[in-house]
Amino acid sequence: MGARGIARARSLLPSRADLAVMARDPKRDLLAGLTVAIVALPLALGFGVSSGLGAEAGLATAVVAGALAAVFGGSNLQVSGPTGAMTVVLVPIVARHGPAGVLTVGLLAGLMLLALAALRAGRYMAYVPASVVEGFTLGIALVIGLQQLPNALGVEAEGEKVLAVSRHAVGAFVAAPNWTALALAAGVAAVMLLGARWRPGVPFSIVAVIAATAVAQLFDLDRAAVIGTLPAGLPAPSLGFLDPAALGPLLAPALAVAALAALESLLSAQVADGMTTGQRHDPDRELFGQGVANIAAPLFGGVPATGAIARTAVNVRSGAASRLAALVHAAVLAVVVLAAAPLVSRIPLAALAGVLIATAVRMVEMGSLRAMARVTRADALVLVLTAVATLVLDLVWAVVIGLAVAGALALRAVARQARLDRIDIRPDLPDGHGDEEHALLSEHIVAYRIEGPLFFAAAHRFLLELSEVDDVRVVVLRMSRVTTVDATGALALKDALDELDRRGILVMVSGIHPVQRRALDAVGALDLLRRDGRVHATTPDAVAAARAHLQRTGLLPASALPGPRSAPKATR
């Protein structure tokens, strides 16, 4: 490894500057970390249960991944742990490969995230359109809400597809209603949603869960299923879940988990930056931190983790100034695991379902959705397609589809900027020529200005338009306003020039930029023109050469040629 590689590796590791920031205002960070831990506890339990690995897996993830991502991550304010988006991906993995498969997927995804950090892939997050992010968020909210129906209704329903599971859950509830579970879930969700409007700073999630647990215990509600026995502490780290023979089939799910972890973590860090002044995350270091966290979490029985937007937002609003707050959050949850496991085990599953349903509702920003739908029809289409794909397919495919459609629509918009305009060549004529000479020139020479990008999305239309030129002897192509040329565009231009040459129409080209010239030379588009001296630096040079050609062929009188004193100012 050279000096550059060593410097690159060091840039991904914690530095003294991180410690200096943590020492500035530790009291604010301690208070913020405690607040985030209170909010995160029911979410960690709920997402652990929802993933299929149990509440203890959610707690282990929040403690281990939360601490390591705080130390090694690229944001001072990011809080990591189990999230609803990741749970959506994990449910079908559990159904197909079991808990050991999920732990293996987390480990592989962590290694992939380290590779992405080494490849400096974090910067590409800036290319994800806002419409894809909004559709992705809406789809996740819908999936999280539907996933909670079995626990919220107090029924058994399993499967890979969330729509089918929710349909079966509703059918089972209609056949044998469990009003106790429904009342607990609805009560917790209502307290969280209404309380957030009344007192936004109060952590109503933990208040509602405590109240629901107390009601279930006081009134001995035996139809309210509870979390059950939890281990008093984290298990010893182990690789016992790893089966080398199963690695092949798990590579694709691991890639999906890694892609989601990268996307959600970088998005969350971006949100944190936008909520503060003077804070900017390092995207590559954030990927590195998430990679370390996801390698370690499975060793302790935890599920894959990402940066959590909701918890990060609470952290920022609580006044966090450094990564010490996220470390305190993880430490408080560790104390809960060690000291309060018996109390946590009595929490009704329906209460956790209510927490997640309320969380899903609060994820949907109706104002942002309406604004996005009003911007352009293309943005509205991308948003809807991404949301539907998230609900019907899976999150990674949803992002791929959203990006593909957004990219296609963007290319369509850019392609429409490419123009081929016929222009009057009279301003290019030298002064002192009469109307007769002008008329002769306009009968025999036509000038076209190409504007915008000449690339694959516009090449076919350009070829058709230019090939339709007729009833002239010389065509002057002004290319100074061409912004880009790709291989397809260069080939289209070559075909058009060959077609005009075949029909006996002479072509003069002017104003080609050096960057575009390389693409044209690569396909031989200018070979014939260059041999005959028909490539010119400026349009007046090209028009003068066209006049000379017409004069040689007898179509223009010699008087139409420009005099030495009348050459116009050079323009491209």
C-alpha cells in the first residue's frame, strides 16, 4: 500500500478531532443521548420482533451497531440501529433462510459496505433524485404499517409478501376478533400521534408503551401476547451461525441489504446536516462505520443496521453536538438489557405494533408529497412507481426502478434540448453586396445551427431532420453550441454527412470544440471533410469557402466573393 493508500485508510478512521468535539459540551450530549434512548427502546424492540429474530436481536443491534457506527461513522449526529426499512428486507430472508441466514447476510453486507467505502462510493448518493427518496419513504411507511397488522390484531399470519400477510391477518381477525390487542395497538398509536401534536418534545412512545404494559398487567389481559423472556445481557460474540455452504445463495440478499444500508444511512446523515449549521458528514467514512457496525452486530445476534432517520432527527432536536450523544444512547440501552430485561419482557406485542404504526404514519410528509407531485408530472410518476414497487416488490428493486425511470425521463428532457435550426446566412455576408448576390446565395447555401447535446437519446431525430435537407448545393453546420457528443451522436452525424454527400450536397462544418472533435474523430465522422478542407474554425470561414465552391462551379458570379477589406468579425 502506497502513501496515498495509507492516507486514504487513515481518513476512514476516528481522529483526534472527534474527541475534541465530544469534549466541548458533554452535558448537552448526555441529555440528548438519554432522550434518544427513551425513543429508541420501543423501536428497537418492535423492529426486532418484526424482523422475525425477536426483541433481543433488536436490542443487541441498537447497542452494538449504535455504538460502533457512532465511533467509526462519518456523521457527528447520526444514530444507528434497527430500522423499519431494513426490517422490510429481512422478513423474506428469515422466511427463506432462517435466523442464521439473516446473521450471515448482515456480516456479508458489512464487508460490502467496507468495500464501498474503499471505492469512495458515498459521493454517488447526491445523484439519487428527491422523487425517488420520497417514493421510497412512502413505500416503506406503507410496508411497515401493513407488517404490524398481525400483532396489532392479535392473530398469527406469516409469509414473505406483506400484502398477502396483511390480508390473511385481517381474515383471521374477522373469523376470531381479538379486541384486546386491537385496543392496545390503537391506544398506543393514538397517544403517540396526538401527543406529538400537543407536546412535540415529550417521548410519548415510551409513555404509551409503559401505560399499555401496566394496563395489560393490572387487568390480567391474557389475550395480549407479550415479548417474553429476554436474556439479561448480550450473548458472547460468536460465528457459530456461519455456514460456508450457504454463502452463495445469500450473496444477492446481502447485496440488497448493503445497498439499503448505504442508501438509508447516507440519506439520514444528509437530513442531519440539513437540520443544523456547521455540520457536514463524510459519506465514505459513514459507509465505513456502517460496515464495521454490520460486521459486529451479527456476532452478538443482532440484525443488520442502518442510520435511523427518526432517531437521528430526535438527536438533533435534543441538542446533540457530537457523536457522544449516540454513544450515550447505546450505553443506556445496554443498561436496559442488563438491568431491566424482566420488565421489558412483559411489554405486549400489540403495544409495539402500535408504536411502529404511529412511526409509519409520521414518516409520511403530506406536504412534501404534494409539493413533489406538483413540480412535474415526471416527478409524480417516479414517486408513485417507486412507492408501488416498494410495496409490491422489495426496496432495492424499488430504488432501481425509480432511478431507471427518473434517468429515462431526465434523458428525454435533455434530448429535447437538442435543436437543429435553419438560420439566415445573410448576417455572415460581407457588406457591399446587392440583393441579387444575396438571393443567389440563399438559393444555393443553407446554414444550420446545432444546439445542445448530440447523444444517443437525440441522435435518431437529428439524423432524420438533417437528412431531409433538399434543394441546396451547400450545407453549413455551425457546431459551436453543441454541448456534448457521444458515440451514437457522432455516428448519426457521420451517417447524415454521408447521406448528404451521396446526394451531391457539399457540407461545411464550423466551430467544433476540441472535446467534441475527439468523439467525432473516433468514428471517422470528419475524415472526408478534413481531406477536402471543409472543417473550419469559424462560420464566416465556412461561408467564404462555400461561396468559393459555388463560384468555381459557375453558380455565383465572381463579384459575390468577399473582398479583402470586408471580412466580418470572426464568430463561431
